[in-house]
Amino acid sequence: MDGEREYMHLAQADQHIVELRDDIARQWQIIQELSQGGQPLHQAISMLTLLKDHLRIMERHRASILDVVQKSNFKGRAEIKTQSLSQHGGF
């Protein structure tokens, strides 16, 4: 993955996480409304569980993308430093 693409994937993961957090908040609201109305909660709670699971998956995915970005940045800095030293007779 190149740097620009990695940052694009990171931004997409961030957006998905924001959307999932909003979905979870809405689902809690639905559960509260159903509860107040005496409605069955099983499906709403199941949906909330799925949303939370999806959020955890996306957070792990984001962490893996961030790890790639950080390793890429470290590798890039090391290559620049190596090139600089070799140009100045350091190697």
C-alpha cells in the first residue's frame, strides 16, 4: 500500500467508526422507546449487539491500518536517513 492509499483507508475507517457510534446511540434510543412502550426488546437488543460487534471489528481494522501507516512512515524516515548518510560518506 502506498502512503496516500493508506491514509485514505484510515479516513474511511474513521468515518465508519463515527457512523457506527451514531447508529449505536440511535439504537439505544430505540430500545428506550420500546421499553417505555412495553414492546418486546429482543430484536432491538440483538441489533445493538451486532452494531457493537461491528464497531469493535472496525476499531481493530483501524488499528491495523494505523500500524501499517506508522511502519511505513518509520521505514520512509529510515530510508531517507540512510540515503542522507550515504550521500555524505556515512556508509
